[in-house]
Amino acid sequence: MVDIDFGSCCIVIYILIWAITLYYYFKRRKFIDAGFVIISSYLLYAILSFFHYIDSNGLYKNITLFPFLYLYLMVMLFIAPVLKYDETKVTIQEPSKKAFNVVVGVYLFFSALYIPTVLPHMAEGIQKIMLDTAAGAELYNETMQDVENANMGHGSLAHLPAVISGLFGDMGIFFFFYYLTRKKKNKFLLYALFAAFITYPFVAIAESQRGPAIDRFFSILITYFAFRKFLSPQIEKRIRRAGLVLLIMIVVPLFAITVSRFDNEQYGVKSSVLEYSGMASLNFNEYAFDNNGIRYGDRTFPMFKRMLGFDNVPHNFFERRQKYPHLKIDDYVFIGFVGDFVLDYGPILAFVIFVLFYLYSYNHTLPIRGVIPFHRLLFLQFIMCVSMHGGMKLFSYADTGNLRIMALILVCIFFKIDYEQQKKQNKYIENE
């Protein structure tokens, strides 16, 4: 028998809010698109938070309704451009062949240098995880020790191919799905794009890191739905089959890692899954408005702070936790991407940041006379990925992820210039 207390009632109301939102969104669109998937994910996490709350035996003592309402508003502000995006009513502006090949060429060149160096390590790690029940925990401890010893975030770009290919991250997935929409395709380029982005989740798995692998899968999933209506029925059918195979290939080793890391602990695998998938909104409710201080942007945008000349900016989570030992919680637990911003700036300034982002992103992701420019769709995919990753976990572009934001900005500017040049050329042709 489940005891229904005030906290449980608040969580149920939060679940109903997302359920009603999903109902009305689907009623308006009448098909499953990226917005539907994102809202569904937040509904799922809300439901899982209820079961985690019950399973946690009183761990969360101060659950109230207002933080859930604040969280819902912040998420809706952030994903508003995605909810406005309707791929059935737009076409995609094709970038020039030269511009597309330049950007993709850089990505594939450095990926080609990086992938062969990690394949033996990847195969060895996954083999250990699948054959040895203790390997997942051991590999994870080794990875964390290596990160701490390497003083991650300091210094050199010794692994330049890994760094540069990693900068493209979710953009590589975007390029792949966009290329699938084109009538004329170079099969070698298509397979190269696929190989470039599909390697990363398995490299993470080989190091017993579940988070990066899940992030990459979520990016693939949401980008597929962003491009779904532009794909031919034959290609869409193949993607679904490949997606099912990929899901199995990722889930099986992730389950083995979970068993290895948590089966011997007191609460077991089931409770650990509930905790990881359901803790974000509960942690937000409990601590976002009272965390005994803020981090002044040291997690969300540390690299930008250093570029602006700020001193004493932590280079990684080890340094950050040492700098802020007084906080009730930090990034060793999940609080969602909204929670990351609230813990960094406080609820008032975080709200202002999200409102400003809404005003900018809403206007810069709209189609122009039924055509969505390539760079605008790329920016929209960034919003989709952040919201998908950050519903359960944290802000995925934090810390060294700031480099990926910089790369995204540069690539968007590059394709915007290409778009403006095409407009000028088309106008000249029309005048002729």
C-alpha cells in the first residue's frame, strides 16, 4: 500500500500537467514529431520520479508544488521553438554544395584520424563488460581516476583529432540525417557520416560511462524525428530497423554496466534505475530554491567566463566541488538542465536568462516564407538535444561542452553567410 502524502500529491499534479500538455499538443499536431517526443520524455521522467519518491523511503522531505510549476514553465520556454516547428509545412533550404562539403570534410577528416586509434580500446572494453560481471565497475573507477589524474580541462590539445571531431558532436548526427533527405547521395559520404557519429556511444560504453552513450542515442532519436517528414518511406523504414538494432546494441552493455556497478549495493539495480531516471525533478524541487549558495556560472559556462577574464574558474567537476563544498548538492547528482542554470545563477536570474533565450531562439528558428534556413534548423536541433539530454540528467553542453557551443556558433555563422550569398545570387538571377 502506497502512502499518499503532500509530496506525492504534488508529484501527481506535476505528472498531470505534462500529461495534459502532451494531450493538447498531439490533438493539435495529430502525429508524432520532435515536440511530442520531448514532452513525452518529461512526462515519463515525472512518472518515474513518483516511483523513485516512493522507493526512496523519505529521502525527499520538502516536496512542494511551486518548484514543479517553475520547472515546467522554464522547460516550456526553452522548447517553445521546437513546439512551433512543423516540418509538414516547411522545406529545408539546401546549403551550397561547397559550404556543406567544407564543414563535413573537416568533421570527417578528424574523425578518420581519431576512430582507428580508439577501435582496439573500444572492442576490448565492451568485451570485458559483456564477459565479466565486475568489469563495468572496475572500468568506471579507472576512467574516473584517469580523468582526475589528467586534470581534465587544463592545458593542451594533445588529442587534436578527438577534440575536433568531438566538437561536432550532435552536429554530425544532424549532417547525416540531412544528407538522407537529399535525392542524390554519395554512398561513401553517407557511410562515413554514419561511422563518424556512431563510434562515440560505444567508446563511452567501453569506458563504462552510461551518460555520454545515452546522450548520443537521445540525439539520434530526436534528430530523426526532426527530419522524419523529409525522409522517403523506404529510407524511414531502414532507419527504424537500424534504430532497433542500435538500441539493442546500446541497451545490452548498458544493462551489464548497471548490474556491475549497482547489483552489489544495498538498493540494487531496480532502485538505481529508478533513482537515475527519476531524481532530476525531485532534486530540483528540493534544492533549486535553497542550495546554500550558487555557482556563478562555473558549471554552465566556465570557458566563456575564462575568455572574459574571470579568475578562479574551475576546470572540471573535481575543482568545482572543492570550490563549493558548502552546497547541499552539486553535479554528482542529476537535477536537469534547468536545475544546472538555477544552481549557477539562482531562480530569478536563471528565469531572466531563459526568457532572453526564448526571445532570441523563437525569432531565429522561424521559417522564412515556408523555407527554414539550414543554419536555423541546426540551431533548432541544438535546442532539441539540450532538452532531451537535460530532462533526466544535466546541461550536456556544460564544462568542456562549451567548446561544442562555440563550434555550433561558428558553423551556424558559416552557413548563414552561405545562405545570404545564395539569396544575393538568386536575386541577381531574378533581376537578369
